[in-house]
Amino acid sequence: MALMVYHMYVESIIVYSNGRKVMKRKAVVLRGKDNLAAALTDLEAGEVLGVEVDEDAVSVTLVDSIPFGHKFSLTDAKSDSAIMTYGEIIGKATTDIKPGQHIHVYNVARWVKE
Amino acid sequence: MSFWGYPRPDGAAGTRNYVGAISTVACANDVARWIAERVPGCALFAHQQGCGQAKPDMELVHRTLASLGCNPNLAGVLLVSLGCEGPVDDIMAAIAASGKSVAKVVIQELGGASAAVAEGSRLARQMVTDASLIRREEVDDSKLMIGVKCGASDPTSGLASNPSIGAACDILIEGGGRCIFGETPEMMGAEHILARRAGSPEIGRKIIEIVNRMEKRSMAMGVDMRGANPSRGNIAAGLTSIEEKSLGAIVKGGTTPIEGVCEYGERPEGSGLFIVDGPGQEPKAVTALAAAGAQVILFSTGIGAPHGFPFVPVIKVTANPKTYQRLSEHMDFYVDIAGKASHKEVGHDIFMETLAVASGKRTKAETLGYVNFTDIWTAGTTF
């Protein structure tokens, strides 16, 4: 039986907002290799969020307002690159997506395997 | 870790100790219900199937009834039959092979419903007495099978409750136990990801096969399930693609390899994580988990699905604070979506709650008696 090795269960918590430590989580990164976060509350454009992924600290300034349950980019995602959450590819960027930008159906298309 | 379970002759452990009053055909439902109502300690399983169906569906129904009877939560089984519906003796033999006591009443042979209720009640009372002598023992949690299901989902399901339940599944499987989830339509879009997680290429092919079969059934009715997802409502809620939607559902099974795929009504062999083919519709989906042998079910809900199952405790988990407040009489476990605890930490708490329920703690659905909403799925139509 072929055994496969999976990445460990990595999950990060966004703990800082506008430089102030917040007691409530504002967003979640479901797996370590994801390049996006999902909002756990309605977030305003301009808000600065600190993200800790695998002990790396990243700071993201929201370009767009992100409603609860919606996603925003943590990285510079180039056009045609993979958009990942749950550690898996859910689509590809149809345009360059900057950190803090809303990620949704208008800038993501189906990922077609080569 | 361990829980307190009822020992069974085949080495399994029950989390409950009922005598099952199982109707073998829809036409016998009332008699089965009357017996279950007359004899405290009985759990009723009624359904709308067992007659006027094509051979593969009849086999599916009989397989499911036999597997339900084998569930470790039943100390004994009384089959309630009309008489003309099919091989009740084969179902009896399959259940008896597990070593537990099993009996039948046949309405047409006994001369009607009244006589069947009288004879069935007599048999059931004796089995309840026998069952009452069985004591809970401390058993290793490797004897536990958790069934996993989500229903009436919302964005909190995929982002918080399902990943937390998945973490609980990982803990049980690491300890040698078993978890199983179904809902084949929910896998659509993520079947290639599940197949990649299969323990063998054959299991991977089977995952693709059950999804393709389910898709063909909807296509035959002129409905393109794949094309219709994510729905307009899903998109408004933030879901971008069918892959993302399905990932949010399958994350409830955790991160371990898929060790097998069961047909509806089959019981898996071995340990680890399993899939059972079947629908998402709740009374039929939960039946598949109980038939597979799950002694406890973790059920995540966003909007609030309230019901349980007659002889398997169903733990309702929600991460929607409004649902937890409004439907507190139905919700067992609250996941604080904005809390500081990681999904892994919450998953540990869910696992401990699962062991408590497995050891006898009553769920909300059990204390309400909101448990008699059951059916068996069939692949084809009724003739």
C-alpha cells in the first residue's frame, strides 16, 4: 500500500489589528501553505492585520473591505498562479492580486490540470 | 484513551444498550413503532423502503438493515416483518453472526397487527431484560467509530466547526480508532484531492467512481450539480469555487489517508478513515453512518439541524453564535469561531466530549427524544 506524507495541520491566527493586540481572532489561515486568509468578522479596508504563519510574521494592510466568510490575499499572487486554501488549489488568479485584496469569483478562475 | 462501553459478543463495544425494533419493510412500520412504544429500552428503526424496488436497491436495503442490526449500540434485535417483502431470515442470520440475540415477528403469519404487537412485545421485553444485565466496561478508544456529518451548513461550518471535528477525527485515528463520512455529492469538485489521499490507487479510483455515479444520477434528471456549484448564495457567502466548497465539507474527516470506500449499507474493515457512498439528505446519510457501525456521530451545523438518530448519539456542533443561542436546546458543542484556541485545541475538546457521550452522557437530541427521523437511501426509483 502506497503511503503518502501529508503536511502537518498548520493553522495560524491573526492576532493583531492596527498594531493593537486583539483578543478575538479576525481571520484564519487554514493551512500553512495557503496564500489567503478568510475573515471571521467584517473587516474594513485600511485595517492592518498581523499574521503568524509557521512562526513567520507577516503584516497585511487590507486594500478592500472583506465581509465575514470572504477571503483576502496574503501574498503577491501573479496572474495564472494557484490560489490555495485548506492546503489545496481552489483556482487560479486571472489577474495580479496584491496582499490585502479581496479574492473572489471576479479574480479567480477554474484551475485546469495540465 | 478509553471510554465506558457495553461489551458485545463479537468484541465490539456499544455506547448505548438498546434493543432494536427494526422494521424490514415500510408496511411494518406501525407495528414496529407500537412494539417500541410498549417496551421501554427499545429503539425504533422505521423507513420507507423494502418493496417495489429493483434488485440492486432491494439488496441495498437488506444489506443496510443487517448492518444496522449489527451496530454495537444494539444489545439485541427484533425484526418486524410484513411477510411478503423478502429474505428476513437472511437478515436475521447476518445479525446473529455478530453473536447478539435476534428474533422476528411476521405480521401475515401471526394473523395481523394485534397478534404481532403482542408476540413482538413479549420477545422484546425478554431481550430488554437480558440487555439490562450488561454492564459498561472501560474499553480502549480504538474500539470507537465516529461517524461524521454536516448539515444545514453556513460559512462557519467550513471555517471552524468542520476543521475542528477533523482534528478530533485525527486524534481518534492516531489512537487506532475509526472515522467515517459520507455525502458523496459534497465531494464533487474535491474528488481528485480525496483520491490523492487514498491509501491505495484502487481506493482512489473508487472515490472517483462514486462521485461520477452520483453525478450521472443528477444528470439523468437534467440537473448539472457540478455546474450549479457554488450557488449564488454560496458566492454571496464568500465561496469562490466548487473545490473550495467541497474542501470545507471534507475537512471534517481530518487529514489522514482514506483507507476504504464502502457502498451504502456496508461496514468497513480495518482502522483509519473511511468513506461511505450515499446522499447528503440527513435521515438517509445518518443511517449510512449507523449501518457502517458508528457508535457516535459528530454533526456540524451552521443554521441548525436539530435531530438525532434512534440508537446512535448525535453530537451537534456549531460555530454560529446566533444558532448556539437561539437553538441551545438542540446544540451540544459550541466552537468559538473568533476564539484564540486553534482548531487542533478545539478538536481535542470535541474528542473529550465525544468520549463522554460514548460513555453515557446524553446528547440534546436524546434528552428531547428528537431521534425518530430515519430512512434508507436507494439509488433507483420505486416501481
